[in-house]
Amino acid sequence: MPTTDYIERVVNLHIHTVHSDGSGTVPEIAEAASEAGVEVLIVTDHNVYRPEEEGWYGEVLVLVGEELNDPVHPHRNHLLVLGAEDDLATHAATLQEAIAAAKRAGALPFIAHPIEHSGARANEPEINWEDRDVTGLHGVELWNYMSEFKSYIHTVLHGLLYAYLPSLAIRGPYPETLRLWDAMLTDGPCWAVAGSDAHASLYRLGPLRRRILSYRYLFSAVNTHLLLTEGWSGDVRRDRVSVYEALAAGRAFVGYDLAAPTRGARFVGERGEKGCTFGGTLSGGKEARLSVDLPAPASIRLLRNGVPVAEATGSRLDYAAGEPGVYRVEARRRFRGRSVGWVFGNPIIVT
């Protein structure tokens, strides 16, 4: 398919509702998504699967996945299962079993918030990926907004400030998470997504009450942008397949839309008459041409196997790839007085 013919959809995933530890109903959450310009939601309640909630809510397509974790040891090894058509909570006792069950169900297993840090006054556990020897993962949650947010709550004053101005804290995926992703890519395709980890929980500090990180706010912040092969049909099952096909292929990038809209960001590879975009592979032995186009100026960096090979300031970067490898792009912009992560694209693999 020509690289210019894909249809971009803004997706927000890793969302919790009243069916687990979130505060919103699905209709309420879909309304918030519509207000924020998000087109697809993927709900992932903890060990809860409610397929009857799937459907079109106005112009927002709501899909239902699941976040699996061992109920005996809930603070480790969380797995986002996207695209299953069955409740897999009975397979959550071990991470490897959960991954295997997801694969058998034809679903896509993504490790959630693989590396976490919790500030001293966040009163939240660090839920890390501990079982690193598992196999079969489809990808990784590269940037989890809630996970990053809690890492900066070092004092009560930090909590008060960021409760009202959360964007002052947010900077981007942890550097160690990016390094982990690069290491995972050496073993084969491993696709990145972003997660809001939305709960819209009510917090109390003395007489103060504040609903931290509302659904509407989170949906306007970090999203996963998918490139679909066809437009909406209006049929839930057909459109569901279209979304999961793009996720399966890795045709996606992570965008911090609050810093500046990322719609239209592209990473394209060409070798002769062959071309591809995020998640694609170029084979054939000849030099490959890689190009990055962004909707606004930024500091752009192209990496090969985790090592920077080209940089540019502006909205475009071109590179002649003469060596095989895993090439990915990341871009940063100034926002709220600091440099923040803006675009992180799934790689193009040159063989």
C-alpha cells in the first residue's frame, strides 16, 4: 500500500472504568474522548472483561481489552491484552501463562509500565516488569502518563502543584525504558504504544478534594496514533479488525499531543520501488532512503539499533541507510519551559 494512503486515527488505551478502579462509566469516558479529539478508546480494566461495552459512542469507537495481573501479587508484571474476545483473568497467575493465553486467543500482549518510579509522597506502589525472561510479547507500553506523573510527587508541595498543573511535571518516556525497548528490538519486532493509565481518581489532602488527571485531560495528552488501511465502515466488528490489524503491524507512533498536535507525523523508508512506514521492513540489499516528516519543528533524532546516527532541527530529516538495522525516530520540543518528548515512532527494519 502506498505510504501516503493510510488513514490516521488517534487512539487512547490503558483506561480504567467503574468496572475496576476507575471513576467513570464507558459513556462518560467516550464523551471525554470526543471532547479531546480521540477517535478510539481501548478500555483495559484490571482482570475484568466487559465486551458488551464495545461499540460506537457517537464518533468514538470503544474497544475492550484487559489488564492482567496476578491477584496474589498485584504489584508486578502487569500485561495489557488487546484484541481477545474472552476473559483471560483466569490465566493471570504467571506472566508467561498470561502471554500464552493471549496469543492463543489471537490477542496482542503488551507489557504495561515496565519500569516505574514512585515519588516519596505519591503513596503509590512501583509496579515493575520483573519477569524479564518471558517470551511472546507483542510490544511494550513505552510511555505511561500516570506512571510518570507519580514519579515526581516527592513532597506535599509537589503533589499540590502537579495536581493542578500536571503538565509541569511530564517529560517523556524514562531513558531506561527507551533503552529497554531498544534491547527488546534486538530480538525481533517489538511495537511501542502509549498508555494514559486513566483512573480519574479523587484525592484528598486535608479539606482539599481534587480529581487528579481527568479522563478529558489525559486524552488530550499522550496518545497512540495508528495508520489504518481503510476508513470507518460504521460496523463495529469490521472497524475493530482494522484497529487491531494496525496495532499488530506496528503502524503506529506515540505522540504527546498536549505539547503540540502530532497528527501527520510520518516515518517512511524507500528502497527502489518498495516503500514502508512505521513497523515496516525494507529488504533487498540496496541503500535505503529514510525520511521523517513532522507537523511542527522539533529536535529530531534517528537511531539505528539504539545508537543515534542522524539529527536535525526542524520538521524534516533525510537519511541514507547503508547498513542493515532497526531504525527508529524520536523528536523533542520545548513545552512549559523545558524539552519534552514529543514523537516516538515504531521502527523501520532494514535488512
